[in-house]
Amino acid sequence: MKSNCGDSFENSAVAGGCRALLQLSCSILIALAMLCGLAGPLHAKVGAGISGIITDATGAIVPGATVQVTATDTGIVTTRQSSSEGFYA
């Protein structure tokens, strides 16, 4: 099937219609690309965490200390152990 958008119709009304259709198609593709590009940042991770370094009264790090945290709204208890540098997360 022969397209009505050929070079021989450059100055005809058909060519103008083809040009308008091409512009509309490009606009739709650009809009879709922009929407897809925004979809990633819209997915936000909601959460919280705590971390720190365990030290004693003299300021020395405390490796292997047990840290226990309780979420007051749910009662969930999470236990972690500090690293050799006293860090917990």
C-alpha cells in the first residue's frame, strides 16, 4: 500500500495533514518519555533508621556491644551488635 506522505505530495493538502500527524505523534512520544522518566523518582522509600558508635564513659569505643531498639508504636524489638570499631546500624 502506497503512503500518502510521499515526496510528490510535498505541496498538497495531504502533505500538510501528514506533517500535522507526524508532529502529533512526536508530541505524544515526547510526553510518554517524560512521564516514564518521572516514574522512577516518584517511588520514594519511606523508612527510618538509627546508627551510631558505642563508647564508654572515657570515650573509648566498645566493640561487640549489644544494642536493642524497641519501636514504641508497634512494639517490634530489633537487636544489633556493634562492630570492632563500635559502630552499629
